Amino acid sequence: MRPAEEEHELVVAAANATEEERMKLTLYRSDNEDFALFRRSAMRQCGELTVALALGNKIPCETLKYFEDWVSDRAGGLGDHFRTFVRSVERATGKTTGLRWPEALEA
């Protein structure tokens, strides 16, 4: 069991390393109120994924399902941003989500 300070540092480091990619999702069309629920959901799920991987915990089922749905989205759409975010969290934490998608959809 790690001390809380160490866990905090791990999560902050992962969040800082993925900030640009996360912002592309959580601020998507920020001038459009129609996307407010999407942005709120993306913010929550990005946080859940980042914390889980940073601490080496199991990714919550709801979060995994959320990302599974989005990473399989067509190329040129929001799926590109989700795939980029997932890869950035994996790089930042050195852990894998287990999420896979066809090579043709790589961002």
C-alpha cells in the first residue's frame, strides 16, 4: 500500500502528461451548449481512466464500456480524440487499458 502523497503524485503526473489530449475531449465545442453533457461525461470518464491506470487499479466497468464505445467510432470523428487520449494515458502510466481497435482507426 502506497502513502496517499505518493498516489497523489502519480495521478497528478499522469494528468499533467495527458492534459492536451484530455482537453480536446473535455472542451470539445466548448462554445456549444448542446455538447455540455458530452463534455461532462468525457471529463468524468477521462478522470476515472487516468486514476485507475496511474494507481494500477482495475478500470471501472462503466468507464471501460464508455471508452470501448468511443474508440471504435469512425476515423475523422470524435473517436480519433478518444484513441489519442487512451494512448497518451497508457504512455504516461506505462500501463495498458486493454482497449483495441482496428489499425485503420489509429489517429
